[in-house]
Amino acid sequence: MAQRSALLNVMTAAATKAARGLVRDFGEIENLQVSKKGPADFVTIADKKAEEVLVAGLTKARPRFGFLLEEGGKIEGADTSNRWIIDPLDGTTNFLHGIPHFSISIALERDGEPVAGVIYEPITDQMFWAEKGQGAYLNGRRIRVSARRRLEESLFATGIPFAGKQDLDRFLSQLKAVMAVSAGVRRFGSAALDLAYVAAGRYEGFWEFGLHPWDIAAGIVLVREAGGFVTDIGGGRMMESGEILAANDSLHGPLLKILAGRSA
């Protein structure tokens, strides 16, 4: 069993505690699917409750750190170098529809760089964690990105634009290009878990645009510590642009060329 640092113990404990409420609330979702009101309001409350639990636990352990929250926005801390970046429920639409694929994502950003990440999948009790320079782990077992080197043998994940999102034509062009050279493309609905799965070698790569820092911060640390490469698709800063491409060292370059509209 891998030894976690004090920092990671704080993060995993907060995720575990928040997950209890989410799992309990998820059990009520199926009952609400057939009601006229539907489960949307219930899920919003569950999301906010999980965030409150996370903020309380992390503040108790590190009272000077700030926060960047999906629901609560920015909270300035006395320590301006460190802040938590949190998504209490990544995969909200899955949760809303009773689909058991969602996660809690917690990252610590230090001087603008994500340096520690925890992604917890409560339904399957899969705890992914990583800290800069210390490797990436799943429930205590060291994980590495996939060793596959050929596009035609590789499985990729992505996110699909939905109502209100831009660049549908761009996405369809990218999807067509990747489908033509790969073993398949999956869309499961949680960017944080997609990145964790790349770190664990389940997918060879993941790309998406239109994301937020709380969707990707923890996953960036995981993929890097698992030996993978994570960049912006267009050459900018991922945390600002919301565009991300994660893959192993053999496939990152070819996939980047395909997504940019150039031949691999």
C-alpha cells in the first residue's frame, strides 16, 4: 500500500466524507425520474451540499488556503500561493439521469500550477491520487499511462458539445478524423474521470474543449505523474483556455496533429 503524504490524506479524507452524501442522494434519484418536477432541483442541492462538506474539511486542515469552486466561485485565502480547485460533482448530467458515473475532483494549485490531485469515483470506490514528483495511484496501486503506440489500436475519450455550447462543427471534424484512425472513441460524461482513466492506462488519450479549471486541474497532475503528456490543443494555457489533450508520449504528438487538422 502506497504511503500518502499528509496533504493527500487531507484531500482523500475530504473526498470520502463528501461522497457519503452524494451516494445517499444518488440513491434517491431513480425515484425522482418519474416525478413531474424531476430531479434537477434535488441534484443542485446535492452538488452544493457536497461542496460545503469539501470546503469545511479542507479549511479545517489548511485554514489559510483559498478556493476556486464550481458553485461558490473564488474565495481568497491568507496564503495567496496555495488554493484548492474543486468540482464537488463532475458528471452532473449523469447523476441527474441516474447514471452511476460521476466523481469528486480536488486539486491543489501552488503559484498557478496544479501540484496535487484527487479524483474519487464513489459508486465504484475508486480513489485516484497524485502529487508532483511522487507518482500516480489508484487505491494504493501505482498506475501508468498506456504503452500502446499505434493509433489503430488505441481507444480515446472525449466530451460532446450540447445545447448552448459552441464549436459543434469543429468537434465533429475532430471526431471524424480520430474515428478514422483509432480503435474507437468513448464519451462517458465526466472529464475528471476521463483524465483519471488516461492516467490508469484505460484510454490512450482524451481531448475536449470548453472546460473549466475545476474539470481538469486534478486530472492534469494524475496524467503527468502517470508518465503522460497534457497540453492545450491550440498551444495556449489549459487552465485558461479550457482546451485539453492528454495522452501517452507516443500518441500525444500524432493526436495533436489530427485535432489541429494536420495529417498525423
